[in-house]
Amino acid sequence: MFDTNENRVRAEMLDLQHGSTFLNNPKIEASCNLKVIKNSRVCVLTVGESPTEPDSDMCALAKKNTEMIRSIVPFIFKYSPHTILLVVTSPVEAMTYACAQLADVPKHKIIGTGCNLDSTRLRFFMSQKYKVAGDSCKGWIVGESGSHSVVLWSTLTVGGVRLCSVNPLIGTNCDPENWTCIHQQVINADYELINLKGCVSWAVAGNAVDIIDSILNNTRKVFSVSVAAQSYYGICHNVYVSLPCVLGEGGVSEILTLPITDNEHEELLCAVAVIRKMQKSTCL
């Protein structure tokens, strides 16, 4: 672990070391010197501030957090030239773009956690609605991890049944089941947790661990993560967008092109426009 705060990073190290027996006894090191990450297979970037309100200025946040990571990212690849960088810092699509601009490495080696937690939350709410196990619910949220996220309603299934075949108006203003309220729950989830306990922790950590596991063990699972999206889904700009991707030992193995509806495609391009504005705020 690396942190500029010596007391904090030492405390985190000691806390983990004391519980290392429960984690199969890994070697845990921490330092204020970035050399501590030397030859890491995966590095996770969490530095920076997070939005605390739905109306937070994401462009200002992107600019501020870019300044925080500017001096760190190049050294990550200096000490771990073969690492895969997983970006958690908000706003995650813009920060993944910033990392790519700051590091001279192949695009498939830099990944943002993107909309994967959003997708997982959506499946959880689906499982609550239908009273089934969460892994029986499938579906994707793409685009921007936040208020401009896009639910691909056409991909939602429960036990293999496509929800749009049961409810053709799903996700629209005329939807009798009002699924847009569930989407709003997903969007507000972080802010609700911050209101109640001051932070978001367990779900974010679990999401990162699942992604890391797919990379380290080459399980080739599919995640909705932030990647270089130019030439996919009609996107013609150098922009980082959350899309369903296969992740393995080399990072992004494949970006999936799903058959989406015209409305979903239009919403995705609107999200791209929002992300491009945030990217420009990084001044990179």
C-alpha cells in the first residue's frame, strides 16, 4: 500500500497484518515511498475526493483529482511496468482517461471500475423485486457511473426471461412498473450511504476485488468497466466509457458489442457527451 500520510498507511498496514490469518497469510507492506508497489501485477488507484451530493460539480472534481494523481500515475508504471491499473477514483470515466494520458502504456492495461457496481446494484434491486437470488438476475448499466448512467433495458433478464418481452414499455415514461424509479435508486445509492454512514466502503471494495480476481486468475468474466471506447457503438471520440468487457490477465481482452435499441444508443451517446466534458476538465 502507498499513501502520503505516514500514520494512516502504517495504521492500515497493521490492521490488515493483524487479520492476515483470515486472508490466507498474505505479505502486507505499506510505505510513503511508491517503490513499495514495485513489480505489482495489479495496482488500484483510490486517491482523491468523492462526490457527496447528487448535484456535485463533477467537472471541478475531475480537475481537482487530476492534480492529485498527476505525480503518481507515471511512477506506478515506472516501478511496475507490466501492471494492470484499476482506477476507482471519481469521476471514474474521466479519471481513467486522465491516467491513460499520464501513462505511456497500451490502453488495455488501464481500466476504471465504471458502471460495474451500478450494474450489480441494479441486479440486487431486481432480485428484491422478484424475490429470487441475485445471480438469477442479469443486465447492464453502461455509459457514465452517475446521474447519466444508461440502463440497457433490453438486456435485463430474470431466470433467462427477458423483462422487455413481458413488459415492452420497461424503462419508458409509460412503464406501468415504473422501473425508472429503480434506476434512480441505483443513481442515489452512494449518496444515501454517505448520508447514513459518511462513506461507501463494502460494495466498492467487493466490486474491486471481483475485478482484480478476474485479472489475476484470468477468469475472463464480463464487467461494465471504463475503457477506451472510440469506434464502439458509434463513438467517434477518444473517450473512456463504461461498456461490458471481458477481463483477463492482460487487462481488457475484449469489448462486447451488444445489440441495443435505438433509444439506448441515443442515451449512451448523451452520456458520452457528458463524459467528454468531464475529460476536458482534466486539461490533459
